Amino acid sequence: MEDSTPNPQTLPPPSGGSPLIRLDGIKKVFLTTELETHALSEVHLEVSSGDYVAIEGPSGSGKTTLLSILGLLDVASSGQYLLKGKNVQGLGATERARIRNQEIGFIFQTFNLIGDLSVWENVELPLRYRGLSASERKRRVNDALDKVQMSHRKQHMPSQLSGGQQQRVAVARAVAGDPSVLLADEPTGSLDSKNGDAVMDLLDELHAQGATICMVTHSREYARRATRAVHLFDGRVVEDVTRAA
């Protein structure tokens, strides 16, 4: 009987300049007193500026763990992670938080908006940690809310918005800092199909404007919108396909 498990593929060397993101031999092991779980095993991955990557795979394949490491929310057990040519693998929590704030925009399945802050304040909050002037924060928040067509709701509270509107605000918060990469973890998972389509349309527009996006999704339909598909199986990259434009 033939083994139906996909074979890991070795990625080719980068063409042209340095990639925005490069992972070399990334492993993530979770240890308990009784069990050692290998969430990621020898992951090699490159993401260039302007890529739109859908990270796919069955439940338990390591998708969310990979996204957490890319977003510096978690640290790999071993391997090397280069972000814009800088090795960020061995950085401490404070430095990771600083780079996260400046280089990475997050879009979560559950929006993660702060309930007692207005739409405007939610989008502005990460910018405050950068020490930007009030005028620069105002410009960036206005631009971000315009992009997601939520300027008319800027004084509303999250509880006054629909799920689709809350996710648009979350996208605005992610792009306001002009990050190098947007990381989206099941961005439509808490939405109905109509609002899910609207959020995906927005991501398509952002990519067309030059955004680099890495998105975890269980939806094959939404994954097909990306220009590249990275498939994980048992913590390994087993397929990496660039789709025709």
C-alpha cells in the first residue's frame, strides 16, 4: 500500500533581492510533562514584498503556529527567522513588541477591538505606542478609515457595529501603521458569507495597492484569491504554488 502523505518540497533560492521574510529550518516543539508535540518541523519559507499568500492545511497542521511565529507573537524552538534581512529569532520580548508595532499588521478572526474605545480610538491606539505626533496619528487614522469605508462610523463603539463593520475597523487598525506585512488569521471566520466576501474584497484591494499579505484560511474559495498557496501538512511545507495572475 502506497503512502499517501505529501512529500515536503525544497524551496528554490530567492530570485533577485532579499525576501521580506525568510524562514530557515523553523521548528516549534511544545513540551509537557508527558508529551512532546512537534507543531512545526523544518519549515523553509520565503515571502517577498507584494506577495499574497494563503496558508492552507488541515486542522493541526501548524497554520496558526506558523502565523504566530511570523507575527513575533511566539518564538520558534530552533531555526532562523529573517525579517527585512534582520535575524529576529533571538530577540527579547520588548524588542519583538517594538518590531511588531512597526512592521506587522494583524487581522484576527474575532476582531480584537477594545469595547470601551471608539472606532477612532481603536485604530489610533497602536500609533500612540510609536510616539507619533497628534497630527500624524490623525492623518493615518483618517486615511485608514477611508480605505475601509468606515469614516462615517469613527465615533461609534464596537458594540454599535455589525461583525463585518468591526472587521473593517480591525483592518483599518492593521493598515494604519503602514506595516511591511499584513497577517490575517481566518479573517472571515466569524462572519456570514456576505460580510466575508466584503472583507475579502477589501484584502484584494489592499493587495492591489501593494500590500503584502499572509492569510490563514480554511476556505478554498477565499484561498484561491491569493496569488500563492502554501500548504502545510504535519508541520511541514509540502506544497508552495504560485498562481497565474
